[in-house]
Amino acid sequence: MEKIALIMNGGSRNMVISDKTVARLKTLGEVVINEGSTGKEDVIKAISGATVAITSWGNTGIDAEILAACPDLKLVCHAAGSVKPIVTDALWKKGVRVVSSACPLGHGVAETALGFTISASKNFYNLNASLHNGGWEEGKDAIGDLFDLTVGVISAGWEGAHYIELLQNFNVDVLLYDPFVSDERAAALGCRKASLEELLRASDIVSIHAPSIPETYHMFNEETIGMMKDDAVLINTARGSLIDEQALYTHMKAGKLKYACLDVTDPEPPAADNPLRTLPNCIMTPHLAGLANNGLKRIGAFVCDEIERFLKGEKLVAEVTEDMLARMA
């Protein structure tokens, strides 16, 4: 019989694992819940003899000492985003398979990006400000539909790919910049690969979904933002480090971009004197794009689905391998 150990702390468990998910897990094997902390002693006690472990925010690396307590461990499902905090050389060496929950998290991010896409196209933000100031018609000439536009997508990982999938419901052309995606994969998603420069010059809307790695630091800078159309919309639901905020402010202050919709900044929260706060067409939200509140329970349901697939010998949806880490957040 499988032994499934939930080794996250109680706070993280309550955020992502519903009673319904626990009941589902109990149909797959013996479920052990860590009632203590994510300190090594409590984790070893909970994971002892487990074949499947579920981690989340707060867990640290599953190292050789922890693995010694569970020699038959075969699968770790991380009920959070990046797996980097919990993977170790010892885990890879043992051949334990690893699953990330960036996939369901990415769905929430993609849906938020679509919300920005629609609301910015419809000019909701300026119209709302106008109405609150007694106006009515001001701004209506800037209303647009998602029709016959070009949308540029930066990276087609789990969230970028879902954003592209959502865009298939609209009559738009989708360009993709992602060095790790083939032309064939892009076509299957419903988009066309392009160079970064082509994408920026052609797109009416640009949505960033790339990871925060050294290669993407300030990829939106004085030069690249300058390539964008003056009336384009820039959406960032990825990480704040991808945008040089001073360059963005300089361009927008000079009249470039219809909107910048930023769910993330660098640092977070943005400084009180961050000049982007002064721009009415710079829309800022407090890093809410991932699943929130009730939506976080989707993570637990996804983890349960992955465990079921693993036990049936089926292909995992969100497996992470060691060679993938260098290009992941």
C-alpha cells in the first residue's frame, strides 16, 4: 500500500489542501499528515516509510538525511510554485520524480493576464477615472475589442501556454518569443514564433510570462520598450525584475504605451516614491495573479490528479527534471 506523506506545515496545508482532496488521497493510500513544523525532526517523522511526499511553501530541501527515513520514496509533489527550494542533489541521485504546481498556479496567472488584456483594450481604467470625475464620453474613442489585433507573448511555459490557449477564443494573431519552443510546438499552441524585436514592433498587446533568471533580467529596458508601439499595452504578471522600471517610467512619461499593467514590481511592494505610482495609465496590483483564497485549493486537487496518474503509470502533466531547472524560476 502506498504511503502518502503531507510534510508541509499546517498553514500551507490549509491553504492548498481541502478536506475533499484529503479524502481523495485516502483512496490512493495511507495518508500521514505532519502536525508539526517543517523542521527536519518533524519532517522525518512524517515522511518515514513514505512512497509519495507532498511539500509546499515553507519546506526546505529533501536531503540525504531525510531520504534515509524513506528509502522507497518515488514521487515528490510540490504543492507550490518553484521546486528549487525542495530539490537536492541527493533527491535527483536517488531518482525520485518531482512534480511542480506551477501549472495550476499558471492558470490563475494567465486568467489575470487575460483580464488585463480585455480591460486595457476596452479602456476600462481611464473610463472609470473619467466617470469618477464627472465625465462620460471622454475616453470612448480609445475603446477596442480583441479583434484583428496582434498579441505578443513572452515565453510559453505553463502560464504562457494557457494564456495563448485563452486567446484562441478571440480573433487575434498571437506571436511568441521563446527560444525553447519549436516552430511546431508554437503552431500547435495556436501562435507563431518571432524574434523579440519583431514581436515588440508588431504587437498591440505584449504579455510577459518568462521566469526570473539572469538571462531575463531587465529584458524590457530603454531599447526594447522603445521598440513597442506608442499605443501598445504592456502586461507583466511574471516577475518585476524583467522590467527596468526607470526605463518604463521614462518612456511612459514621454507618452509611450496606452497602459502598463503590472501585477509585479521590483522590489515588492514598490517603494512609496516609485514614480510609476504617479502615472494614471500604469495599473498596479499587489501580486495577485496566481491563485488566491479559494483558488489555491486547485493546487491540492492538481497534486492529487498527478499522484493518480503516477500510480496508474500515466504521463505526468507537470514533471520537472534536473536539466529543466536552469531555465525555470
